[in-house]
Amino acid sequence: MKIVLPGGTGQVGTILDRALSAAGHEVVVLTRRPRRPGDVAWDGVNLGPWAEAVNGADVVINLAGRSVSCRYTPENLRAMMDSRVDSARVVGEAIASARRPPKVWLQMSTATIYAHRFDAANDEATGVIGGTESGVPDHWAYSVRIAKNWERAQEEAATPGTRKVALRAAMVMSPDRGGVFDVLLRLARLGLGGPVAGGGQYVSWIHDEDFVRAVEFLIAREDVEGAVNLAAPGPLPQREFMRVLRRAWGMPLGLPGEPVDGGGGGVRAALGHGVAVEEPAGGVRAAGGRGVHLRLGGVGGGGGGSRAEVAGRAGGVRPSSGAGQRGVIARLPAPLVGRFTGSATRGPPCRCP
């Protein structure tokens, strides 16, 4: 298949590009800074010659959006909003104008769209959309608005010949440098991976290989459209999650993150200023509630890899390299490396888009 990845140079795009290319697909990356043969220049805002790459493609997976690993200043928040909404809008325009539009458009979204809660899992049918909870911080509510506007841009696109799916994904954990797992592991190595805001909030995430398999599944299943949650079953409270990482490194110490002025009322662990460690103020309100339920399980989206196979990837390698980091992911408790099996998971991965 010909698969177009707008914004495909970030962590998630790199994961998909690598996996889909290895599977024999023709992958075209739309990027502001083309560097490789086959990369196509675009600005993420306006139609241009790049739209010809969409014409005749089988699949478009739009991942474009400003990185959330930053200070949540008004300028950065606006850039997060505009980059996501503008790119989704213009991708929709390109599909609408294509002589041979793609069969399916997968649009990146986020599990952050859901409300913080502990009373029930958030599934796609009955999950509570967040942003209006009592006492919600402004930047938290703004992150939810970003997610809603992001999805709305896809929903409103006039693409009747193209199936549309919004990927409400938790944090994608991979050994790639610069990703969220790399940041968390660095904190653990430095003895800074302790509880943040008490550590009772749940960490929802998805293994990079499961994310790829979920994408392949959604491409193949013509009966699935709309919003779909992507997260591993069996999340842990943040303090336990970080304890697992520290144990894997042989690091007994994990300094806690305390309330500080985080440019938005947040709570930050030491060295923390991005997606991996920022939590909203208020302790138990931070980063995640009762859960995100996976609709994939209800339509037969079983994962294909056994727990033994996942655990076997550790290989006893101390994680000083990318391969070793994958070993740490593999050594996490079985519920954390479970395939997408329809289990309920606990909530948004963080309060950021």
C-alpha cells in the first residue's frame, strides 16, 4: 500500500515509518524539512504540490502537531492548537480534492480528551469528555479543547469516500531517543523518578509495537470508524510505574516531585518540563482517572504477541542503549505490556495534547 504520513518525522511517525516500510509498504512522509529521498515538503497549513502525494494513496495517517514537550506558555499552547487543527483541516482539503482519495484517514488524537475520574472506565461510547471538571486548571482545560478541536477538524472534512478514524492514543512507549519513555528512564537513572503529586494518578500508555499493530488493524477493518482508544490494559499508579523503572536500573532512590510554579500551576518532578512528567496541580487530580476502555477488543482487535514473547525481549541487557531500553519496557509487569485485548485502562496519560 501507499501510506502518507503528514508530520511523520516525530517519535510516533518514526515508529510507523520504520514498521510500515519494513512490512513492504510505500511510505511518504510530509515534512517541513525534507531530508531523505521520498520526503515531501509541506507547511501543514496550505494546499500545495504536496497534495499530489495524497492523490492515489491508500492510507493517510496524520500525525502533525507541535511537540508537547515544552513549557505550557500561552504562545506554546496556541502553537499546539494551531498546528493540530490547521494540519487536520488541510489534510481534509487534500483528500477532498483528490481524484483518487485514500480509503482511510487515521487522524492522531489523544486520550487527554477524557475527564479525570476513578468511578468508571472511559470508553468511546460512554466516556466523559473533560475540561469542565470542578477546579480544573486553565491549561488542563485548554488541552482538552485542543483535543476536541483536533477531532472536529477531521469530522467536518468533506471526504465522503474516505473512512475516518481518530486515534485517542495514550503515550507511546518506545526505546527511541527523545521519546517519553527515554525521558522517564533518564529520571529513574538520575534518582529523580519518584512520585509526582503523591503518585496516585494512573499512567496509561501503549507499547510501540502494539501501536503499530493497532494502526494496521484499523487500516484493515473497514467496519471501524470514529474515535478509537489506544492504550495498554492494566496501568499502574505513577509511583509504582516509576518504581518499576528504578528497580530495572538498580536505582533505590526516587526523589518526589513537589508543587512549584510550573508556568501553569502544574506539579513537576525535578528536571521535568514536558509531556513525561508534568501533572496538573491538586495531587490526586493529576494525570489520569479511572480509565480508558479499548473498543478494539470489542471488534476482535487481539494483539498477536504473547506475554512470554514480550518478556523474552529483555535479554538481560542493562539499558544503556536503545535495545536495552526496549528490555526495560519488556521487563515491566505483565499488565503493562499486555496487548490491546479490550481491558479497561485508567485514564488520560497526562494533561497535555
